[in-house]
Amino acid sequence: MAKPGTVTGWKLDRSEREQLLERHPPRYEQAVADHVTLEVGGKQVPAEVKASIVGRTDDESGVEAMVVTIDGSVDRPDGSTYHITWSLGPGRKARESNDVLKQRGWQELDHPVPVTLTPARF
């Protein structure tokens, strides 16, 4: 059984992270760029997937996220949007990216950016 607060999803490849942050500089002081959540409380590590960054959202007050396709879809099974919390301002939390996406939507990038994700439970 998964411990409370366990998340299943995919970790962003560490060797790609710095290049991605250079290509898409974080707007806020705390760069996160760590993972894509499949579900909170998940018990099984998900399958390998094909992923790309396809969009961006920003609430203009401390939460920036990149929208990701997982095997061609941005739609998470829980009705939210697959994303990577990209950067945070003081006092902000990564989980707030979900609210920003619901409230503000997102803007499509000119070109999808393929990313390597590794299945994980964390």
C-alpha cells in the first residue's frame, strides 16, 4: 500500500532538466521542473510514455507551469491537465499549478518540446 502523500507519475530526466531550463527560463526564483503527476496516492508505477511540453501557464503572481502531453493527451484521468510545475515565487506551492490551469487555461507553444520522463513513485 502507498504511504499517504505518495505520488505516482514520471520524473523529468535530470540530464535534460538544465537544457530545458535554459531554453525556457523560469519566471520565478524557485525553479522546480521535477515531475509530471499521474495521481496522488497511486500504488503502482506507471508505464513508460512518450511526452512533450506543449504549452505554458502563469498566474502572474508566483506559479508557472508547463503543460505536457502524455502519449498524445494533456488530459489526466482525474480531469486535470498533465503539467510540470516550472517555477514558484515565495510562499507558493507546486500543487497550486492545478488551480492555475483550471482558472487561467494555458497557451500553446510554437513547437512541442520532446522530454524524457521516467516512471516513478515518490
